[in-house]
Amino acid sequence: MQFQDRHILITGASGGIGAALALQLARRGARLLLHGRNQKALQEIAAACSNEGCPSVLTCAADLTTEQGRQRLVDTVSTSFTALDTLINNAGTGCFALFEQQSPEQIETLISTNITAPILLTRALIGPLMANADPRILNIGSAFGAIGFPGYTTYCASKGALRLFSESLAREYADTSLKVQYLAPRATRTAINSERANQMLKATGSQSDAPVTVAEAAIKLLASGKAQAAIGWPEKLLVRLNGLRPELISAVLRRQLNKIKPYAQVPEPPLAERSFAKQPLKQKGA
């Protein structure tokens, strides 16, 4: 796969992996549509891409968890980026906390951002993609999409769903020109990680990568045409072991719980900062 003059849409491009991807693709001559929620940050990344030789770069600020936001991005494609041939679903969010401490609102936001939004955006753009030569979809997942990890219960569920969505879609379109690919990075040093999460990684001896490392792996995967790739050692081995002998990974993580749970425990705010729900008013006749 050659990147020169490809028309590539990257979601979540205002920072982290998405911004690193944009810069790497700009250097390779791709034409870019950069999505994010922060217009100022998008403009800065777009300017940096232009400085790297990007022949054309557009931006679209939108919240993909809403129908209006997704439609804004789809409209931008239909009016200004009609040669779309590559969709990179990179936008995502995380939540490192004990499951019982995750609020319903946090869970809904994470699921909506990490799996509902990319599925619905892909559905909306599958037609425009298929209208161009050699269409590609690359979904950026996580090693936690194949390994259930304490403190990341909802995150693992969302990335596991994204992995199976990618696999299923690839098989459904196997008799067409569309290639659907899935990249599973390990921990990456981005703003998505809280300080508690970084401390947990250090305590458990886990490794993390710079965003540019993930971006380079994504480009290598796109160029190869392979269905899936993972990043990091021993994470690649652990993913394989978890598929074959999950009880072994469960035993390893069980021994690590005393290093994980203290950091996954969300500290309560000071009493003055807490908000207390009002008691519901009794209805007449109750």
C-alpha cells in the first residue's frame, strides 16, 4: 500500500496516537481529514502536518458520541473529502477504577466513545469508502481487548467488542476489495492515562510506548495488508496464552492484585467537595 495521495480520515487526531499518526502520514504524502473535539488543537496539528509536506489537510471538530457530531463529520466527507479511501477509528477514552466505583455516566460515556461511535461512524461511511479503490478501515484497539485486566473492566469490554467488530466485518467483506484491520497497542504514554494508572504500571513492572511507536506500527500494518497486529513483549505472548490457557493469566493477575487495586481505588474527594443527592420527594399517596 502506497500512502502518496491516499485520502485518510483519522478520528481522535488532536493528540496522542492520532496526532502522531497524522504527522507520520503527512510525511508520506497522504491527504488528511483530522477529527477531534478540540478545534484549536486540531488546527495546531493540521499546521504541523502542512509543515511536514502534507498536500492537503482538513479538520472537523465534533463529538462522535452524538448523532449530530457524527453527521457533521459525515457531511464533511461528502462535501470536502469525497475521495475517502481510508478510515482510522482511533478516538477513544479510558477509565482506570474499580468497577464498583465507576459511575453509570462514566460507563455509558466509555462504551459510547470506544465502541458505539466507531461502529456507527463506520456504518455511515462504508458507502463512500467502497466507492474508492483499495478501501481500508483500521481500528485502534488495545491488548486489553484480548486480556481482561483488573481496574479496566469496562475499558476491556469496549476494546474486546472493537476487536470482534473488526474481525467480523473483515470476514463479512472478504469477498470485496475492503480490508478491515485491527491494531492492539499495549499501554501508551498519552493523556488518556491518569497518574494512578501510570503508578500502577510502574508498580507491576509493565512497559509503555510513546505514541510515535504506535503510529509507526499502525503504518506498518496498513502497508502490510494483514488483518491484525499487536505491539509489545511480553504482551503478545500474554494475549496468546490468555486465548489458550486463560487460567494461567488469571493466576498471574491474582498475584498482582495487591499492586493493582491500591491504584485502582479512586480516592474520595474532601467532604466539602462532595455532592450529595437529594432524597426523592414522596409522591402523594405513597
